[in-house]
Amino acid sequence: MTARILEGKVGVVFGVANKRSIAWAIAQAWAAAGAKLIFNYQGERLRENVEELAGTFGPDVPIYPCDVTSDQEISEFFRQVRSHSDRVDLLLHSVAYAPREALEGDFLSTTRDAFLTAHNVSAYSLLGLAREAVPLMSGGGSILSMTYYGSTKVVPHYNVMGVAKACLEATTRYLAYDLGPKKIRVNCISAGPVQTLAARGIAGFTAMLKHYQEHAPLQRSCDPAELGQTGVLLASDGAGAITGQVIYVDGGYQIMGM
């Protein structure tokens, strides 16, 4: 059972789509550690899923719409947050998207629109959310986003998403520098392959899992619950000196040269 090391903290969670979402695994771990949570949903299609999941924490968990590509919706979301709490301690950014056709074929074929869309949703949104969250983090805080190994090495079919994740990681470092004086830490978790809805859109995903089993030191990738526990660590005072970092939770795969 998770110690309640986040007791009294308020967390905002972006990116829950269904029960397999990494964002949901981290949200569950944050709640078990004592945090009070506020959720977004991206579009009416996902509203029912998020309401059902958040409802497992109780009947009054706040849930509001927010399209992270809209500055107006981000601003309105945090206005709603202020109606529940005068502060935010934790922010989870688990949001990424690229058009399906950009994840098929070769990277050279990426269109300008697909490139801009992937970066807008997957990287700039972290900056947009942080800008609105920071005024509520007057006592310091922890901002956490999700990345992947394809940001630093070529992973076939990850294509423009790998480039967008590289941008996300750089954004994390620059935000960490800007926000350090405010005692706000900004970090990424780089998860190994996990069976999520988004992962199913990547060609060859099953072969990727098998590759980790054959080559990672722990002979596996990672479990969503392990990502949740890493999320708790990075949200807690125990990680008080960790900022601007990419923490790999991938069975050790990242250290391997061959």
C-alpha cells in the first residue's frame, strides 16, 4: 500500500483516456498517496470514460473539458480549478498526438501540417499548461510529463512523434530552469512500451515488446503500476532536488548499446 506522502496536495491530471492510460496509472497512484485530483477530458467522446474512472475516487471529483491546443480552453480550465482550490501542487501532462498517416511509412513523407500538429499537441501544450498552472503553485510544485526513448534514438514508425518528444524533453529542461527559483520542479518519465490505446497505433508494437524482453537487462519493459509509483516519487518531497530530468522506467533498455 502506498504511503500517503502526497496527503493534502492538489494535482491536475491531463491525458486520461481510458483505464489503460498511463495518465490513469499515475492518477491512481497519486490518489492512493493522498492527493486530491482534478481531471480534464479532451472532447465529448472521452467525457464518459473520464467521469467513470474519476468517479472511483468519489462522487465529487472535478472534471472539466480542455482542448490543450486552445489557449482559451486552457485558461478556462484553470479558472474552473480556482473554484475548487486556491493552489495546485502537481501537474501531469500525458498528452500526445500525431496523425495516423504520419506514423506509417517513412519520416521523409511527414507533411507540414502533421509536423505542426504533433508538436502543438505533444510539446507546446506542456508550456501552455505550465503557464496557467504556475500562478497557482505559489508554494512550489511538481510538473511531470511523459516521453519515450524514440526522442533520442530512431524507433521505426515512431517518426514525427519521436521528434515531438525530443521537443517535449527540451521544453522540460527550459521550464525547469525558468521555474527553479519558484521551487517548481519539471521532469519527464520515459516509459518503456506499455499496452495503451495510443501504442496500438504504432506499427510493429508487439515486436517492440518482444525486443525489450530479449534485450533489456530486466528482460521486460515496465508495468503501469511502476510508472504510477515513479510518478509519486517525482511528485513528492523525496525528489525535491530532481528537476529537468528524464527518468527512464523501461527495464533498463536505455542503457544498452546492442
